[in-house]
Amino acid sequence: MATPAHTSLLLSNPSPQPQLLFSVRRSVSAHTRATRFKCSASQTGFFSRLGRLIKEKAKSDVEKVFSGFSKTRDNLAVIDELLLYWNLAETDRVLDELEEILLVADFGPKITIKIVESLREDILARKLKSGSEIKDALKSRVLDLLVTKGSKTELQLGFRKPAVIMIIGVNGGGKTTSLGKLAYRLKNEGVKILMAAGDTFRAAASDQLEIWAERTGCEIVVAEEEKAKASSVLSRAVKRGKEEGFDIVLCDTSGRLHTNYSLMEELIACKKAVGKVVPGAPNVS
């Protein structure tokens, strides 16, 4: 049994061993951290080059955006000169030139006609009496188009089921991938989807679409034999879609150029084949 003197000695002079262990562990830990984050000269050079490339790419992307805006701004700058000496007698000429300016600035035909005709109505109604008023009205209409919410964006696929969407385009345009993305979106909205592997020309096209069907949880119709006609595959898919109550049949097709007569004839045959099963199909292509 320890005496009070011994107890006092133990409390006042604890063993130095724990301090030694702590010191060793701390030095080992510091050494480990230094080793873990140590980069060789070649690695440092690689990360420096990577950072420089990312910075240059970001700068290039920003410059492209601003250069695109500057082109539009330069095209629209002509409007100031056009409206500077405007008078009522030259309304038609001025509006025709304004229409051309907006088209060159990539406003699009539909939007351009809407803007110009609304300005024409206000000018003839004497609501706009000077070039500056027309300019302000033009700014107001463009701003309204940018901030006003558009109409519903849901697909309008008619009243017959199944609705048939045929994906067509040139080679390598991303038709099969787009079909898979469209299927994913529609599937998440509760739509019952059936895929049709109508690309019977490209190697592994059917396999690629089967992967998309598996990913999206959709069913698929593929060719039952080699060198099957695309029209027969699509016709069989639409028939199944009609019999089993599918909402939409997504039809993949081979890539083709409009200059290839035989492939364009095949596309016509596909359209006729699905139209025989569901009148009016395909609804969208």
C-alpha cells in the first residue's frame, strides 16, 4: 500500500512515457501528411498546364458569348439611324427595313412579324408619332417577349393512342440518344412508353436502344431476323402499342441524307406502315 508521501510523489511526477509517445506520434503524423501531399516536379507541371488550359477555355467561352451579343448589338444599332428621320409617309418602307434588320439579328420570322405588325397598328392609330416613340415601343415589345412566360410546352400528340413519334435525321446526329432522353422524361411523367428499333442498318443500333430501354424501364420491339425491313419493325411495334394500350411509341430510324433516294423511299415506306395501323401517324417526326 502506497504511503501519502508516495502518493504525492506519483501525482507531482507523472511518468514521462506518455509525453514521449505523444511526441513520437505527432512527428510521425506530420511526416505522413508531408509525404501524402508531396508532388513530383512532373505532377506540378501537369497541374499547372491543366489550370492554364481551363482558364484559357473559360476565357474563350466568355469571349464567344460576348462576340455573339456584339454582332446582334451591331445589327440593331442600325435602327437608330433608320428611325432618326422617320415620317408617316414612309411608314411602310421603314417597317420593311426594320423587319429585315430584326431577321438579320436572329429574331426569327414569327417574332419579327409579330413585333412589326404591332408597331404598324400603333402607328396607323396615331399612338406612335415620332421615331423616338417607335424606338421606345420596340424596346418595350422585345422586353415583353423576354420576360413573359410562354404557352404550355407539353407535347400535343392528338387523341388517338398510341401517339407515334418517329426520330429521323442524318447519320451521327444523336437520334438514338435523343430518343432515350425523351423516353426518360416521358416515363417520369407517367407515360407508358414502347420503343421501336427501326434502325436496321447500323451495326449495334438495336443493342444501343435496348440499353436505353433497360435504363428507362421501357419495353422495346426489335427486328426478329437479320436484314428485316425497318417498316415491318415499326409496323409491328405500333400494332403492339395499340393492342396493349401504350401511350406513345418512340420509333428509331437509320441515319440518312435527303440526297439518298433509296433511303428516303424507305422512310416513306415506314411512314405509310405506321399510318396503316394508326391513321394520321406518325404524329411527330
